[in-house]
Amino acid sequence: MNLITKMRGWVSLLPSFSFTGLLEIAILSALIYIILLWIKNTKAWQLLKGILIIILFTAFAVFFHLTTIVWLIERLSTAAIIAIVIIFQPELRKALEQLGSKNLISQFRAGERKAYTHINQELIAACSVMSENKTGALIVLEQMQSLEEIEKTGIYVDGIVTAALLINIFEKNTPLHDGAVVISNGRISSATCYLPLSDAEISKAYGTRHRAALGISENSDSITLVVSEETGRISVAVEGKLHRVKDAEGLLKYLPKEEDGEEKKSFLTQLFAIGRKKEEE
């Protein structure tokens, strides 16, 4: 009896949850998840990591009673809030624009790691042929971070990834050969896309395509394949670094790997796919 009485006493200490309270927790959890997912799919993710480092440094200063540093942080905190709003202004504006748009759902899909195993051989074949013919090419593979803004700068294609199509796109004197091709969700999303140029110092052996590949790799987690028009050499830009590739096996090392041989889909992606099928029926 004493044990039961004690257990009842412990249970009574727990907060009581009403339906409204549970609903509020669910809504807040969903909002926090959406905000974090949105931040991760934009440049704000890198800025957020910097802010977290500053917060940890502040906690360190407070814990060890570094009074001078704490005093400086307190004086700069007001200006820091205004600075954060100014720094995040493009991302905040983009978020408000997407709030009521159809592209809002795509933010969930962008959080998935895109699988490319089934197209790796096509990419390798295309790059090999273009390398032999010295056909300049710039191919961007979208990863976790969405490249929607980059896709908007080009011409919408939505084509199946094949070596023949990629070779035809980058063939000299064709309408789509200038600019970059973006591959998103396992398909050729757009062509003739404009990429941000890197300000980093690179070898004179590299051209504008290499600088553009380096630029997009600095601003996103994408993988960019480059075929030089002058030398026919293949390079890969990843995480702000440019790597020269000697053969197909070397190129495969940088291409995304797919787990279990099947493309993973999130619950939301499958749910909307089922919804589309029902509408068609």
C-alpha cells in the first residue's frame, strides 16, 4: 500500500495535459521543425552556425566570470539583433514569399538527400565523351540544400538524365550550351543556369566554368562536374574545393552514393504521390 501511495504521489507531481495543451505542443513542434528545415536549405544555415558559436562563447565567458568580455557582449547585444535582421533579410523575404506558394511543400522534399546512383553511369559516360571531344560542360547535382533560386535563372527542362541528352545540351552552338545544368530529384531540372563566381585564387589553367563551379560549391552543399573546353580535363567542385579527376573511377568517388540501391522518399513525398494518383483516377 505504501508503494502505491508513493506512486500516486509521484504521478500527482506530473503536469496535467489537456487536449489544447497537446495541440499547442504539436503545432509548436511542427513550426520549429519547418523553421529549422528552412534555415538548413538556405545560406542562413552557415550564419546560424556562426551565431551558435558566439552564444557558446558568451556562455563560456559568463561561466568563468570574464567580466570585461561579458560587458562588451551586453553593450553589443542590441546592435547584434538589428544586424541579424539585416543579414537575414534576403532569407526572411524569401520565406514570406514562399509562405503561401505551392513551393512550400518542396522545402520538405529538399531536406532529403537526393539519390543519384541510378544516373551515375550516365554522368560518367557523358563526361567521358565530352572530355574526349573537348566539349565544355558544367553540371550541378543538388544535395540537401535547395538550388531553386539557381534553377530559376535558367530554362526549365525536366528531362530524364541520359548521357545523350547531356551531350546534346552542351554541344557547341546549341541554344542551351551556355551556363550550367542543374540536376534535382534525379532529373535534369534546368539548363543555361547562372552560377555565382568564386573570388578565391585558382590556377590560371582553370577558366570561368571552374570559377563558377567553385562559387556554387562555396554557397551550397552541391556537387559540380566541370569539363574544360580547352583541355578536356574533368574536375569536381565540392565544399569550396576543386578536384581534378583522371578517370571514370575517380569521378565515381565524388558522385553521391545511394543506400540499399533504392531512392529514399520521405513520408510527405509518398503521401503527395498517392494524392496525385487518386486525383488522376
